[in-house]
Amino acid sequence: MEKLFELSHQNPALFLDILESIKDAIFISDHVGTTLWLNSASEAMCGIPKNKITGRNVRDLEKEGLFKPSVLRMVLEEGRNVSTVQTVGEGRKYIATGHLVKNEEGQIIAAVAHLRDITDAVKNTSKLQEIEELLEKYSAQIRKLTNMQQNRIGVENVNLGGKSNSRIIAKKIVEKIAAVDTTALIVGETGTGKSLTAEKIHLLSKRRNGPFVQINCASLPDSLLESELFGYEKGSFTGATSKGKTGLIKAAESGTLFLDEIGEMPLHLQTKILHFIQSKTYMPIGAREPRHADVRIIAATNRDLEQMVAESKFRSDLFYRMNILTVNIPSLRESRDDIEDLAIYFLNMFNEKYNKNKRFSNGVLKNFIHYSWPGNVRELENLIERLVILSEDEFIEEKDLPQKMMEQHMISKSPYISNNATMTEILEEIEKKMIIDALEKENSTRKAANFLGVTQSLLMRRVRKYNIKLVVEESKTFVKQHYEE
Ligand SMILES: Nc1ncnc2c1ncn2[C@@H]1O[C@H](COP(=O)(O)OP(=O)(O)OP(=O)(O)O)[C@@H](O)[C@H]1O
Ligand SMILES: [Mg+2]
């Protein structure tokens, strides 16, 4: 220290030289605010030569808009050290700290401002805020879209029952589930009407006047799913500026929360949901106190949850909790007796929507009854919408049907299937034949999958299942048994 004083005696400007060498801006005024000195970093920051600033009072510089606000003016007025965010010149942002310099008698002789550029850091926080706002907007849109989808159908008027035993049973179970107020699980293949059933249960239950809120657990990444469900507290993870967010559990207060595709929910959220089901309380992200909500949970899945439990991919306690009340929505293949009524229901619906008066020819309905409907009711609904719009004449004929449906119908009449085969055997035979036909036609597994409207991996699983031998030659794929013949 003494050595330093000695050096400063030899060179009175020593400390100014030191201040000159640092990257942050340093600005010194006297006790009334007249600028005495600034370093080169300050000069660069202001964009004005030093000699145009020295000798000027910080209040005037502030009035001219160079500093918004002037930290030195604040320090001198308040008589204490001050920190603030200062905008300089064209808008760069600085953390500005002002210090008072006093003599031995305690009188103020100068004030020093130290400014550090935080423009980039500020940009990043506002980016975070932007992202947050965007997410808020998206989730509002998702909510709106799902509501629109529900309104489109008019769930109140949909009849879940039918002629087939499996549908009659499902309808009875739905009515029983609606009469109680516990967690329920809906299982079924894709497009069978699980979402529709969830809403129907809500509308038949005593919660019908409360909200029906739904979320698809597969549609969001884990962290978003968590904040979407439970919400978060103000400032819990994006800094003090975050407004906080209401979770869907709260939004479903006194109503029903429908967790679609629950099989895709990550394990740690399954734990939180189980806790909520058991205690009716939950913790928003960043909250200190648990919140209470009066919400009924209904979940749906097209996965085999029992199998997932066996593979430790789904929590067994949550599964058993939900599995107390389960309804199985049958596939169309398991409820063929209902296909005709459903087809006519959709025909009337789309005739009305598009102001048409189309009818089915008998052959068309027969095709419908024999087809395998991998996309279930949704596939039937979409097909009929297309047929109503696209078919030329009043009668929708077999020629208007998609080719794959015609082919299946042909195969189902094929003599190779014995009369006493079970339905599964017949379907498997049809599936195998379709796959072989598609592979022979396309000579590529990718194109064949495309042709059949399935993923390539699903196609390959079936190829293995049916033991179809493939040969690849000159980048073309051939089916071996036929290739050798
Ligand atoms: N019994 C029914 N009567 C009339 N329309 C139905 C019926 N069941 C299902 N639908 C219609 O079929 C379509 C698919 O139904 P939904 O979306 O409920 O199926 P999902 O099982 O939830 O499908 P995913 O597994 O893809 O979520 C919807 O447009 C729905 O309105
Ligand atoms: Mg669904």
C-alpha cells in the first residue's frame, strides 16, 4: 500500500491511469455535479468526445438525454451511494453505481459513477419473457382448439351405445362411471371415441356445470406439461419479471380434468398426479404451500398400461388407482354391428354440413362392414366426409371407395380363408395378404408402408410377425416366396 502511495506521489495521475485501463465506464464529478473526468470506456459509451463532456454538469447532460437517469445526480441529491439501470445515448443499458467521495471532515468532494454494460443480459431476459408470453399464447390456442373440436361434435347428442354387445356394455359402464365422482380410465385403440367418451362422462356427471378441461400428455415436452398442469408461482423460474401462470388443475376447479394419452406422462409427473388424486392438493412450481382443488381426473390411453407397469414405464400405484373404474371402448372391428348405423349417422351429419343429399349404395355399406378400420370411428368419419364432398352422383358407389378398402373386400371373399376361422385369424390373413401385395407392387418397404398408410416400423413388425421373407436386390425389395416361384 505504501509503495502504491509512493508511486502515486511520483505520478499523480497513477490512479486515473489505472481507471483508464479498465473496460467498465468510470465517470467522476465534483460535489455539485460538474464533470471532472471520464475514462475512454465512458467516452465510447457516450459517443461524444471527452472534451465535450468535461466541465458540464450532470443535470444538463441528463436533460439533454445523454443519461436516463443520471446516477451521479441521484447520488449527490440523495447523499448516499445509489445503484440503478441507466440508459445511455441510443439505448444501451448499464448497471450504474454511484459512490460519494468524502474528505476527512466527511464533506462530499466528488462523486464517482461506475457503469457496466448489461444490454445483452437485458436482451436475454426480455427474450425469456417473450418466450413465456408466446407459450402462454400457444397454450391458450391449444385450449381454444380443443374446445372447438368438442363443439364441432355436439357431444350431448352423440349416442355412445349401439347394437353390438361390446358397445352396449361400454355404454352401461360409462353411465355407472358418470354416476360416481372418482378417477376413471378410458382405454381403446386410436380413434375409437375415448376423448368423446371422457366428455360424455363429464356431461352426464354432477360436475356437468363445471369446466371440462383437457390436455394431451403426449403433445408437450415434460417441463411444459408440468407447468401447464400445475402452473407456477410468480418469479419461480424466469426471474422476478415472470407473472406466474394458472395451471389446468386450477382451471378445472369444480369440473373435470381429462388427461389424454396418460401413458405418455413422465414418471415424476405421474407421482404428482397420484398425490393430487389422493389428497386433492398440489404444488404449483416454485410454490411454498400446497393448493387445494376440487377436480375429478379422467384419463385415457391407447397403450397397454399393465404392460407398461410390468416394464416400469408406468407407476403401478397410479395404474391401480385409475384402473378401479375402467371402460373399454371397442374398436370398429369388435363392433361391426354398429358400422352401418355410424356410417348413416355421419352421412346425415355431412349431408347437412355441405348441403347435399348423398346416399350409400348397398355395396358400399357391405365394404364398410368388411373393412378392418385401423383408424376406427375417426377413419369412418373422415372417409364419409370425403365421399360426401368428392363423389359425383347422388349415390356413393363402390368405385368411389379408396382402393385399399376394395382390395380388403376382395380378399375377405377369398377362398383361402376357411369358414370356421376366427375373426382374428381372418383379419391376420387379410393383413398379411395386403402387406405382401403392397410389397410386391412397390418393391420398397418405405413405399409399401406409405401405400398402406402405416409407419415403416409398424410394417416391419408385421413382416416379422407373419414371417414374410424379404430379399433386397439392386436396392429393391422383393418378397422371397413369390420371388422364387
Ligand atoms: N359413438 C360415436 N358417435 C359419433 N361420433 C363418434 C363416436 N365415437 C367417436 N366418434 C367420432 O370419432 C372421432 C374420434 O373420436 P375421439 O377423438 O374421441 O377418439 P379417441 O379414441 O380419443 O382418439 P385418439 O386415440 O386418437 O385420441 C371424433 O370425431 C368423434 O366425434
Ligand atoms: Mg383422443
